[in-house]
Amino acid sequence: MTQTRAAGVPRIIVVGAGFAGLACVRRLERRLPPDKAQILLVDPTSASLYLPLLPQVASGVLAASSVAVPLARLLRHTLRVPGGALGVDLPAKTIYVKKITGEDEALRYDYLVLAPGSVTRTFEIPGLAEHARGMKTLKQALNLRDHVIAQLELAAAANTEEEKRRRCTFLVVGGGYAGTETCACLLELTTNAARRLPGLAPELISWTLADLADKLMPELGEDLGGVAMRMLARRGVNFKLGTSVAAVTDTEVKLTDGTALATETCVWTAGVAASPLVRGLGETSRGRLVVGADMRLPGWEGVFALGDCAAVPDLAKQRDGVEGAVCPPTAQHAMRQGKVAADNVICTMGGRPLREYYHKDLGLVVDLGGPRAVAKPLGIPLSGVPAQIATRGYHIMAMPSIRSRLRVLGNWASHGVAGDDLLRVDMGMDRPRTLAGYEFTDMYPDPEHISGIIEGLESDSREQ
């Protein structure tokens, strides 16, 4: 059983150590002395991951340790529960947790903050889960890097031209920020590697970026999105806009426009879906929990949801005339929502009015590899080197600790001087490495079974 608490001390459980959950816990620690509340953070990992820089990890620009910040360095008196929350019984004020050992536990709470994040959004596309690769976790980024380097090495040693071209052909599905940055950064890796590996040449490398939308990164606006497309097109990227995937095998991807690409690499970044944890907890909008501007779950005092799993009203856009606007699932919003949610937990404890979340978007930054980038800080469109300076400056300031900032700066400097060693660490070579191997969404019980599972766990605990 998880550590007991002193009589009369309320328990606050925060689910998820992503941008929203971590910001919430750190704010709670700063504003609540240890004797005023017991804070529990439920997450299966031991580090907070800075997701926007994963493409740079996959391309070898950054080491994994620079984007994974240990929670032990960030938190002072929060009790960490190393496991995943798989269900919530709201009437019983209890969550169902499966620890990393496989042990099940029921944890009671007085106040609950749900920030479990999101999972890769997939569809019923034949072969997608079995053969496509994701870019949502550190393991996936490292595995993708290993896979891409392995394809180049195998291509260099290939006996036929057909195999060589198939292994040098890469497809990224998803024209948002994650997909575009992944394509751009790995294009830089593969082009440089092809110059160094005997038997290969840069002209053999082929990257295709596909998306169902008819524009690349429409949030940037038509002008800046067009600039990004032209930058990538000049480097040889092929675009398949208005197109998605029809089927995937281990050696071919069929697109909805009838095109068949001979490739062994399909990277799926076509959006995210709210964590299955929030199913059945309330009304949803496109899979995200509907909450108020104060992030409180309607009908449940002391329960808050935020980040990727919640449709938090975007009051800034609504005041600008965009009816029904909700905050997009970005790090910028998640970090700020976490702080407001922490304040609202404390307000609830003290019986004070809750704060509404309001944040006007500060702009967007997109790394396109090397000195290339596009950015729109405070609405000012930038491209090229000025945009890359803004992009890297934003990421440095958003990192959660001074140590992580120094590590990232050091990695950028060393990579700029020494380049990439093209080292494979064979991450996950002994286990499934595609979407099905990392997206454990089938672990979540049906919502109607949660209360029974929790009752059984509590009954077993009483008998011990």
C-alpha cells in the first residue's frame, strides 16, 4: 500500500507527469507546506519528457538525457507512485493504478487532477498498428533513429537496386508540427549519412510527407506554411497533401490516392487522442473531457482535468470572436493550465472562488533541420536563421530546469562542431517496435468495470 498520511491531511492526486501534471505538482509544492496536504504523482516514468525536441533526439542532434528531466531533481516532497492510472471511480473518490511491477492498487483522494496526456491517434487502417512507427515517447524516438540508420546500412550493403531504393525511401504521415519536424530533422540525418556511407549517395534518399489536409501546418498561416513547404521541397521532400494511408505492410504503403510507396519506414504522426483514462468520466468533445474555464469537471467538486485530455475553453479566442474555441493540445497551454489547476485545488481547499484559465497564444516555432526554421513569435512571421534563433530560444526557456537547459545547449554545440556519429544502440530490438508495441491502450478496463475492480482491491487490502 502507498504511504499513509496524517489524520486530517487531505490527499491530492495528480495523474500524469507531462507538461500539465508537472507544472501543477511544482506549483502545489511551492504553495502548500508538507503538513497541509499529501501530494501524490501517479506516472509510470521517472522523468518528465520535453516532447517538442523528440525529433532532434531521433536525428541525433540531442542526447536522450537532455530531454528527459528526472522527477527526483524537480520535486521535493511529492510522493511518486510509479505506475499508470487505468481508471477512476468518481463517486468513491478512488483511482485504480497498475504499478510498474504489475501490482494493482486503489488510491483514495480528496482532490484529483487529471493530466494523463494523450496517445497516438490511429484509425482502422490495415497494417498501421503492426508496421507504422510513432514519435510520442522517448523510446519511440530512439527506436526510430536506430531503424533509420539500420535502413541506410542495409541499403549500402544491398545486392539489388530495388532493395537499395526501398530502404532509402521514407514516409511521414501527418503534416502538423510533429510530422513536419520529424521529416525535416531525419532528412538532415539521412542526407548527411548518405554522404559518409560507401555504397550510398544523397540522391538515393527520398522523403515523402503526407497529410489529409490540403495545407502544411495550417495554424502557421498560408504564407509561413508555404515558406516551410518550399524549404523542404528544395531539399527534395515530396508532398502528398489531401492524402492519407490506405494500408501498410512491412515493405509497402498504399495511399488513398492510389499511390504505392515501396518503403520499410512509415512514421505515423497524424494527431493525438485523449488518454483512454478519461472515457466515461463525463461529456467529451472529440474525445477530450469537457470542463469549464476553471478546468473543474462538471458535477464533481475537487476534480480537475487539463492538458491534452481536456477540452479547456480558450477564452482568449472566444473573446476574439471564435465561438466555442478550446485550447489546442500544446505544451504552451498545458504548462500554464497546470499552474492554474494547482491554484484552483488550493482555492477549493480554502472554499475560495476558482480562477478561469486565460492565455493568449504566444506564437509557434518549427525546427526544419540545421539552420532552417519557421516561427511566429507574438504574431511576427520569421523564417531561416532568425526563426531558428527564436525556436531554440523558446525551447531553452521552456525547459523545466537549469541542468536540462545546459545539457541541451551543450548538445547543440557539440553536434554543430562534431556532427553525428551514426551510432545505433538497438533500442527495443528484442520487442515489438511499431505502434502496437508502444501504445498499450488495451490495458484500460471498460469504464463500467472500474468500480468493481476497485472494490475488489480494497476488499483484498482489508483482509491482509
